[in-house]
Amino acid sequence: MKPVNPTNRFVPVIVLVLLLATSLLVFSLIYNTALETGQKISPWVIGLCLLPFLFGLWFYFIVVKQRNLIDGLQAQIELLKAQVESFMKSQKKETTQEIRKETLDYKKLLEKIIPNLPTDDIVKYGEALLANVAKTAEIVQGQLYLKNSQTDVFSFKAGYAFFSETTPPEYREGETLAGQVAKNQKLINIDNIPEGYITILSGLGKGSPKHLIIAPIISTENTTIGIIELASFKPFTSEHEELFSQLGRKLGEILSVNQ
């Protein structure tokens, strides 16, 4: 036999009906006994017979009140859950919009950085490029290296705030730190550059930047055709890393077409 679930809404009603039946049964027995003996039934006896039923009735109203209270709390919980789900959906939508906005911002920054110049004169193009990077990202020095497709050697092509009595050394993939970036095709962000490693000359004197980013220029054929080195007095953030990674890809497209 299947047991009765105590949380069932009909349990209090069933109990109340059983108590009423019990009260009527007890009263009927007392009444028949009184008729047989010729005695009168006292009102107290009737009250005692009805007492279990009255107690059950009182208990029934308490249970109904508690049930209504529980139903109200459950309704509030469901409403709160719906509000939380709606809030989470709106937050997710806003986050997606912010990500799209950041992507659009990178696109606008690249439009500001990449010069609207022909790439035939790579020195002029490179200097304009690095000058635009300096305005956008507050770098204090920059160098552009391109790879000779015949010798596979990376050589200096253009600079920003770069002064040296000798031409920067050439290198191949895997040679020097920049050559390793060219080989791995992954940007590196270096902090705490040793004093004197990079020197900036200005009318105010000399200075040594502490932060350096080296980013590969990757062609449409997924080969490294150039390197950009950028130095700053301020730390480069993850946003800078993403910007210069995208810049390397975009320059790879432009220079591949020119080549």
C-alpha cells in the first residue's frame, strides 16, 4: 500500500473528516446508551464529543494559513529567480556589446596608426607609421625591420626617435630576441629593461625606457616578413599587446600586396 504523502494538500481535509466521523461515532454511542438507560445527555458530554473535531478544525485553518504563506514565498522566489535570470541575460548582452565595441576601437586605432601613403618608399612609410604609433600609444622610440625575401635577413628600415652612429645589426629568424619573435610569431612584452639598453636623446637630456614590445609582422601566407620594436617609459598593457598584434597582421597584409 502506497503511504500518504504528508505534504499533500488533501491530508488536512482527510484528517478533519476522520475527526468529524470519530466525533459523530462517539456521540452516537453515547446517545444510544443514554436512550437505553433513560438518562439525559449533558451539554458537556456533547462538547467533549465535538472537541476532537473542533481541535481538528482549528488545526486545519493553521495548516491552510501556513500553506498560503509557503505558496507566497515560493511565488516570490520564482519572481526573484526570473529577475536574476533577466539581469544575467542583460549583463551578458552588455558584455558582448562591450567586446564588440573594443573590437571596433581597435579597428579605429589601426586606421589612425597605419599611414595613408604608398609603401614604395618604405623609409618614409615606416617613419610615418612609427610616428602615428607614438601619438596613439605614447611610445618614445620605435624601429621597423623588414625581411629580405632572397637572403632571409631582417634589416633596419625606419626609426622613430632613434639616433645611432652605426646601423642596427641585421639578424635571421631565431637570432637575437627579435629573431626569436620572428621565428615564434608571438609578441613579447618586456619590463625592467637594463639601464642604458635603450637611450632616448632630447633637448632635456637622456633617458632610458624600461618597457619594450617586440611584435612580428605576419604576411597573408603566415610568414614573418618584419618586426616592430617599441619602447616606452610606461608599462605596456594587455590592450597594447592586442593592438600591436593586430597591427602586425594588418601590416603583413599591406606589405604582402606591395611585395
